[in-house]
Amino acid sequence: MCASACATITAGRSTTWWARGGRPKGHALCLHGGAWITEITSHQWRLIALLASTAGIRIVVPMYPLAPHGAAATVGPRAAGLLRGLAAERGAGQVSVIEDSAGGQIALSAGLLPREEGIALRRTVLTSPALDLRLANPEIDAVEPRDPWLARPGIRGAIDLWRADLPLDDPRVSPLLADLAGLGPLAVFSGTVDITYPDVRLLVSRARAAGVEVDFHEARGMVHVYPLLPIPEGRAARTAMAALLRS
């Protein structure tokens, strides 16, 4: 894809990207978005390659089973197992998580499981994460008419496939409802014209109240997963992500 990063297919249907020219400075697990029903896209691959090359890190990208074949009750724990393996191999202080959209629901749910065992990851980078799949935050009512991409009626079908038999208020489905204490540092990127934005603000507030370090990047007037877009605001967000993953 580019001269400064390369990839290999590894066991368990995952792809690993790393920077050429020396040992990686860190390691990350990337959980892609797509409403739990869509495979990873070229926009997401480009971001992964960019972060691997500019941050100098190794990024493992699992091709997790999509709904209805995959579900919150099984995929989250499997992602947590990957995080435990990376932490055991490299040290938790060298392992980050990168995600966007639906991947944020998986990433945060997965990160809570190692947290219970005293494993605090280096950093979790969340982009427009889906946090509370009840979609009940009353502030969404004001944002939804201005969001050009997302609307609750269309998302609820995918949510029901993903949650399967779990209730919507289960933290494995809605990680915003979990106890956040003990998580490693969070970096959160969100546009304000995005129905996930009200819950992102709640996450930032609750995480800080629980003693979690949060680096919040709020982009006025930006849409869902704007860091993936070829616009100045997207480029600025990508540069900030790479800096966070290098630090």
C-alpha cells in the first residue's frame, strides 16, 4: 500500500501492519467500524497504514465475525483475549487500541475485561464510538436532524442483530454503562454533527470522574468518523492520533 508500511496475514483472520525501518515503538489492536455488519473499508485501511508508518507502531487488525454470525457476547471477549495476549507478549504499557464507530463499542467493552485483571493499556483511541446502544440520550434528539449520515431507525436493526440475546443495558452492549475506573488513558475524537456525540460527551465526563485520563478532541460541525475523510479537519485528527500513539 505504501513504501513506509507493510502487512502480513496471520493466523485467526487478522492482518498486521507495521512500520519499516527498525523495531516498532509500540503495538496496537485496531477494531474497525461498520455498524457490526460491514467489513473494513479502504478508508480505514489507509488510516491504519498511515498510523503504522507515522507513529512507528505495529497494528493488528482482526477480521472479527460480523452480525448475525458474530455478537457482542462472543466478539468482545475474543478481542479482550487478543489484548491479553499482546499485553503478555509486549507489556500492557506498550499496547494500545484503535477503533472507529461500532468498533468503539467492541474496543471499550473488550478493554474493560483486562482492566478487571489489573491490565491497564497504554492508550485507547476512540473515533465516533458507539457507546450506549439504547440510543436513549435525550440530547440525540437535537443532533439527529442535522446528522447527514446516521439515524436511529436505520441503526436499531443492526444493533438488534449484534446484541442478540443480551439486553441493551448490558455493559457488553453499552459500555458507557460500565464502571470505567481503572481504564488506561483514553483519547476520543468526535464531531458535533453526529448522533454518537452526546454519548461521547457523557463518556468523557464519566471517565474523568472515575479518574481516567481523557484527551478529548471535539470537532465543531464535523460528521461521524470525520478523521477518515480527506479534509483538513480529518488530516489534523490523523496527525493528532499518530502523535498520541507515538507518545
